[in-house]
Amino acid sequence: YMHKGTTVEDNIECGRMLDEYGINSFGNFLWCVPTETNEEAEETVKLVQRIRPGFLSGSLYCSYPSTHQDRMCREQGLITPGIVYSRSHLPWQMTVKGIDYPHGFDCVRRAGAYANYLRMPKLLPSDRQADLMACARGLQVHAAGMCRG
């Protein structure tokens, strides 16, 4: 639907190579794309789990006016009438008919747990790396590098 020109297998292989060479990756994943099923959304969560990007940006699809995807949505009658374009992706701005937005928001939340934020210490001074790694052992770490436990 998005005409990206890559396959899931391409993305998995790219993630594997970046991981093999210790290169931090940035994963930009999109949910709630028009025609997406809940099963496909779950497959995207599994893809994030498999790739484990160093940083994760999870977003919900927003139909940008005058784009190819927006024209396709309008031609297929998929845009909710009366919705004004916004980039905010807030729960009350559900723009595409037939999309399970609560499930999409849940997928983004759950996928965030699979990002490999422990790669962040490579960007920090060695004394800060040791502190962060000691804090993170066995604990979940969120995007800001703060320990929760």
C-alpha cells in the first residue's frame, strides 16, 4: 500500500547486519495503514521484536492531503467524512474507516518494549556507560535511558 519497494525480509536482513556490526539502528514503524488488519498489525509488532532497533519511532498512519495514499483513500471511500487533516495522531482524530485505532495504539505501546535501548550507552562516555549498564541489568529501560523496577 505504501509503495516502499522493500520486503519484510529486506528489513530483517538489514536489521541483522546493523546488529552484527554494532551499529545503532532507528526503526520507524507505521500502524493503522488503510486496509491493515489486526493480524497484520500484530505482524509488525513481531517484526519490531525480531529486528530490535536501537531506537524506535512508532506512529499511526495519517492521510497527508494530495499524496498518492490520500488520493487512494479518498477514491476507495476510506476517509472519515468531516475529519480535518492533522499530524497529531490523537485518539479522537481517527481518519481512516475500518481501522481498529485502539488496537493500533496498543501495538505501538507494546512494540516500544522491544526496542533495544541498551544500545544507547555506546553514545555515552565510558563512566556513564558503566552506570547505565549497572542500573539496567534485569530492568526495563525506556527511551530516556531511565531505569524502572
